[in-house]
Amino acid sequence: MNQALITSLAVSLLLTIVLEIGFFVLAGRLFTSKRDKKDLLLVVLVNILTNPVVVLLYWLTALYTNWNTVIVLILLELFAVFTEGYYYKKYGSGFCRPYLFSIAVNIFSFGTGALIQMFI
């Protein structure tokens, strides 16, 4: 596997987990009835599940197809939002608005990542 791809996957996952944990801790009260350690662990696990898939599929479509990368990115992010929202709803103990939390946390982490990219 390409070293740049492996680095991209690792950095993206680590940054996403850090940002989404921070969002959960700081803004979680807006979307949860309580914040507990199991829900914090769930935030980490759903990102381990979705982030590498989204990043890898984005890389593969960008490298090997002529598809519009903006549309691909939107579809992949929608996949992540709905998948994460499903897991927050099904397995979370304190998420009273699991899909809204998923949308907000993904906008936050994606937006922060995009800002960081601008300065690199």
C-alpha cells in the first residue's frame, strides 16, 4: 500500500477522534441527556468504523476514476453521518438526538480538518 495513503488514513483517523472527543466533551450536552464513558467510547469506535472507509474510498475514487470528487465526498460524508447516527441511536445510552449529534460532530470535524489543510 502507498505510504502516503497509510499516512493519510492514520492522520485522518487520529485527528477525527481527537476532534470528535473534544466536541462530545464540550458540546455533548446539547445532544445528549448525559455524557458517560460508554458514549465517549462509542464516539471513538464509530469513527474507527467509518473514517478509514470514507478516506480510503475517497482516495480510490480520486485516483482511479473521473468522478466529481465533491459529489463523492458529499456521498461519503452522508454515509458516515447516517452510519454513526444509527450506532449512536442503537448503542448510545445518552444520545437524545443521535442523528443531529452525528451531523454536528461531522460538520465540526470536517470543517476543522479543512481549515487545517488550508494552512499546511
